[in-house]
Amino acid sequence: MKTASLVQCKDFPCLDTRRASYLVPNIDIDPAKVSILLISEAAPENPADHYYAGADALFARTTLLAFQDAGAKVESVQDILHLGVYLTMAIKCGKTGYGIPTATIEHCSHLLEKEIALFPNVKVYLLMGDVAIKAINMIAKRNGEPRVIPAGSTYKIRGGEFTFRGARALPSYVQAGPAFFVEKVKRKMIAEDIRKALELAAS
């Protein structure tokens, strides 16, 4: 299965994103083997930095380091996939500024919902950052489901036990991008959250 053939934005209504950076993962993957769905913030400004763009891609490098910090014996994004982890973003286009407006998150959450539905055996959702958390909460609200992640700073709530459609939902911090190299405290917490996700998926 290739996600990009099944999840597509056709009208591109968001004026505050970089349409030229639009990207949905286009890798061959067996959806039944995915047990962890890692959702980060937005597509990189340069598509060459995407998770699946090669070993030198920024998102690939920082995510690989995050999994290594967590104790996973991985040397490539392909190794992460072999662990049953699918990597994607809540927003499929690149950002134009620091933040992402609520309307854009709402629109793209419809694409994310279609993407999530492709993976029937997910045990854990790793929600990397506020945008991913908001998108999951929007999906739940739209379908009359309980709020997944409560309001509050990630630092205070990340130890809680939250679920989404029968799977655990772990709020964490963005691991994709240059900030990962300098935010050492967050990097430690990201490693803890990834380690927990891997343990939950294996149980």
C-alpha cells in the first residue's frame, strides 16, 4: 500500500502553508504490520528533508537519533519501519511561519483521519507536539468521541494514560527538525516517550 495514493488534498484551501512542500508518505508499506503511528507537526519546507527522502534528510536524521536515544537498535528509517512504526505529519504542507492556525489544522485533520483509518492494528499513537495533539482531538470531537488529550502543557500531562479508538495516545514533543539538536531536556523526554511506545506495542 502507498498512503499517497489513498490520501490526497485536492483543493489546497490553506493560504498559510507552502503548497510546494505538500507531501504524503509514498512508501510501500503493509498496513497490518504497523503498531505505532508517529505523528509530527508539518511537512518540511524542503521535501528532501522528509522522513523517507534518504539518510541525509533532516527529519530522518533527527528521528533516527530520537529512536536511538530511546534504546532502539536502528540505523535507518527502514529499521524504524521494521519495528512497526509509521512516520507521518499532521499537516501535509510546509509551514510559512512559526505557528499553524487552527483552521489549517482542522482542514488537514480530515486527511490525517483518512490516513489513520488505513492502519487497523495500531496500538500506540505518538503525538509529537501541539499540532499533532490538536489534530487528534479535532478528529475525536468531529466524530462525537471523547477528547483524547486534555488541555495543559505537555510537560504536565505526558505521564497520563490516554486512549484513542482503543489504542494508547502519548503526547510528546516534536522530534523532526533542527530544534531537536538543541533542546536537550525535551530530547530526553522524547526518548522516554518513544521507549514507552515501543514497550506498549510489544506487550
